[in-house]
Amino acid sequence: GPCAPYGLPDGVPPPPVPPSGPGLEVVTYNLYWWNVAQNNNWSSLWSKIQSQSFDLIGFQECDDIYFVLSNVDRMSSFQAYAPGWGQAIAWDSGRFEEVSDSAGVKYVATDRWGDRYAIWVRLRDRETGATIFAINTHGPVSGCAGSVEQMMLAAVTENIRDGDMLIYTGDFNCWSPLLDSNFQLVAPGGIDMIFTNKGRAAASWRSVGGSPSDHPLVRATFAASEPVADESTAEPTDQPSAEPAEPTLEPTDAPPTSLPTETETDQPSTDPTPVPVPTLEPTATAVEADPTVKPTIAPPASLEALKASIDELKSLIGDRCSA
């Protein structure tokens, strides 16, 4: 469908702001379609989807959304937007209605598997009147650098309207500081993530094993679907957020850039065992006694004693010479 304008059209009031509403459960899930089909694991896939509750879901690697809807009992009342490229957004039609002429696609990138897109649709919550801007993507395996994350960002900023609640699902195949700085990451399931408007938080989120898919099933639960202030359509920023979210990072064998301090570890700090320093005793050198040498005199304790010592020394010298 045609792209929605940036901002509200003239004469169209913003949607009402309800004081509260029912909770909103959102899922993102890559179905690993080709492998499930090759191994005839459909029953396991249907059971996995059936085991989770949700009102809105973004699928990746989903070649036939209507095959899914017809085999998952909890989705019997769902409708979907599935323009192609293995992507689909599905929602509970008892709760949401699609806003007319408010769906579209945006090219994101191309990798060895073909073109990648972001798809989006605007939905109105029948009970609260809130409008959801639901967008889903499957990022290229080459990552998000450069123009890719710019396109992922533009898919939102070019089409979302003031007051829309953003729900951005996807297998992003990367971590994007640009998306993190402009949106709120509420479900950091590795490369499978859910974003919403900046400043909005999810009540909870979780990631569960997605077998027979090779991706987890990631879910975020919001306290209510409510319109938001116009932060969702604010000018995007190229600066990364000051407090980046905590995505699931793959372990690395690279050494740490700095050693932990006492405040950076949960382990009690212990002083290293000191290396003993040996005490060096003075060694005495054996000297053969000379019978002609008289014993030395200890240093005098006073001037008078010094004079007496000198006199004694003269006497010894005199005796030595006369000998």
C-alpha cells in the first residue's frame, strides 16, 4: 500500500489517550521454514507457536502465513499482512483492525540470499483506540553497518505517525547502535529483538527455545497499548545512546581490554601472596691471626678517652719500632 505521510495529515486529530488498557503481548519468531519443511517438523512448529500467548507477532522465514494460521488453533482469528520475502505480521482481529491504506514495505539491503525488506502495517486497538505501528524485518547476513541501519531506521521515521505506538520486531542479524539510540530495546534476544518508542518500557520480556527453529521465540509484554507523545516521530539521531542496552553477546576469546578492579568483580578481593625477600647476613672473612699485631682498641666514648687512646697508640707504635 502507499506510504503513510510523516506526521499527521491536516484535519486528522490524534488518537485518544486512554488512561489504561489491556496488556499487549508481542512476539518475534524466525520459523526456519526451509529446514522445518525438509524435515517435516510442522507439528513441532505448530506446537511451539501454540504454546505461547500473543496478540501481535512478526515472522521471518515464513513462506506461507496462511498455512500457519490454518494449523495453529490460537491464531484462528488472526489476520496478517504478508507482502512477500518470507515476512509476515499477524494480529488478533478481535482486538485490532487494520487502518486502511496504512501498510507498506521498504527495501533495506541485499545479500547472497536476495533482497531484504522491512514491512509495516498500522493497527487500531478496538478497545483503547490506540494505533500501533507494527514493523517487521529480516536483516542481511552481512550485518547492519552503514546504509543498512539507516534504511532500517528510515522504514520507521518515514512512515510512523504522531501518537503511534511503535512495535519493531525482527531477526536483525546484527546489533545496531543507531536503532538503539533512536528506539527503546525492550526484548534483547540476541539478533532477534523487539523495539518500541524511546522512553517506553515493557512490563516484561523473555526468550524461549524455538525448536524446531534455529532461533529463539522472543516475547515482550506491555502493560497496555497506548498512544505516545510525538517522540516516536522525532528527528533521528546518528549518535549512539549514552546507556546502550544489553544485547545478548556471543562469547569471545579476545582478552579483556582492562583488568578488573575490586569494584568490577563479585569475588572477594585477596592480596597476592608476598614473595619472600631473603635476608642477607653479613659474611665474615677468615683472617689468619698475626701474633705481632696487637688487639685493636674500641672507639672512645669521650674526648678524654680519645686522648688516652692516642697516647696508648703512640706507646704501641714506639714499642713496635724498638723491637
